[in-house]
Amino acid sequence: MFVWSKRAAATSLEVWEHRFQGVEESHFIISGTPSQPTIQLEVYCHTQKEAQTIRQQWGGAVKRLKMQNWAALAPPPPGPVKIRDRFVIVAQREEKDLEKLKKQFPGRELISVPPDMAFGTGHHATTSTVLRFVVDLAEKWERESRSWTLLDLGCGSAILGIAARKLGAESVWGCDFDAQAIRVARENAVANHADGLTLEVADVLKWKPKIRYDLVIANIFADILNSIFPKLVRSVKRDGVVMISGILHTQAAECLAAGRAAGLEFDRVVKRGRWVSAQGRLKRD
């Protein structure tokens, strides 16, 4: 077992929580006291490679821990997350476990996304809210017999793309700046029998839109959203939909204003806990 550690400003607490939301709670620890301006971040990894991947991305240090029976100390997987009456997001991947869950949730399709370094297990408010947005929109377009495509910027675990394909999306193109996330995303797509996904390593700040999509999703930090709103506008079809998330409620007013300034209008804004998600379209001429 290896541990990655780093000191960070206490004011960045929520940002670090968001970055490591996909990691099991017992493996990601934040410690500090109210009187101190800094916090201590720790992520416990099974392999040195996993820990070094985090260090390469975020700095900090890596050290080996003494051998213990870590399997016995590991917590149970997070519980299932129901998305409307369509999906259940589960952490299990073993066939025997999935068969039990299918019987527990008849009528819903399982999407298996084990906790990993790729963000997006469906348990975080940002991801689950957007999943509900996607289900609602896909069912509307299904009633209208409309075909559709998805662009997923900051795809993380690819859970949104997997759900989109199961809901009828003709194709999905997703990207993430983290090569580890893309590796996990591709594994998740295969494990969930979701083809038609193109997943690539790309930095959304440098990426340039080439075609327009029916649905564009960006579940990333607010400061990045503020920078790429013009790209979102150039990526969505005139009658398409844009979904954004990953916005702390304290940043929502500024972020939504930046989206409107770029040419979007939001008809659905949902706050869950500290997080805000929104759905909108291009402004009408």
C-alpha cells in the first residue's frame, strides 16, 4: 500500500473534495483544524503507480506503508443510486453481484462504475443530477423520434456517455485531460457493453470544436466553464441542449452569467447541497 500526501490551503477544501470524489472515502482523507490555514490531503493507493499518477498531476509526495490486511479494512462498496425509473448506478462488477442487484431493482438497467481515480461514479450530486437531466431529455427526444449525438467534455469515468448510448444516442465523443481517466472510461464502456463511444485524452482549454452535437455536457470546474463557454456555444446545434455542472453554489451566479454572456439561456437550474447544475440552449435570435 502507498500513500500520496500534500499540504493545501484550507480555502481549497471543496475543490479537493470534488477532484477526489471518485475515491472511496476511507482512501481519501482530509485533516486539519479550524485555526490552521492549511489542510493535509492523503490518498491511499494499492499500487505505487496509482500514487505516482496522482503526484504527477497534483504534486505532493508518495511513500510506502507497512503491509497490513488492507482488504479486511476496506469498506463495503457505495450503495446503489437510482436515476429516475431507468437506471441504477452500482459499484459492483462481479456477475454474481450484478445478478442479485438486477433482482433487487427490476425494470431498471444497471450501470456498473466501480470507484476509481476517474471522477463520476454517480454518487456525487453533480453527476447524478446531470444523469437525471439526460434521462429526461432522452425520453423527450424518443417521443419525438429524434436521433441525437453527445459531446462530453471532462468525461471522467464515461458514465454519462454510457448512459447516453443506452438511452439511444447515436454516438458519443468524450474527452478528459487525464490519461488515467480515459483508460478507466474505456474499461467502463466495455464492461457495460456500451459501444459507439470515442474517448480521447484532450485538454478542453486547448481543444477546438469541429462539429456540432445535439447535446453538449461539461461537468467540470466553474473556472474552466467560464473559459470555455464560447466553445460550448460553437459545439451545440441550433436546436440542441447544453448541460453544465461541477459548479459550487457560491460560484453559480458568476458562472451562469458567463454562460449567458456567451450566448446561452438556462431554463433549468438545480441546486443539490453545495453544487449547482444547469441546462440551457442557444439564445433565440
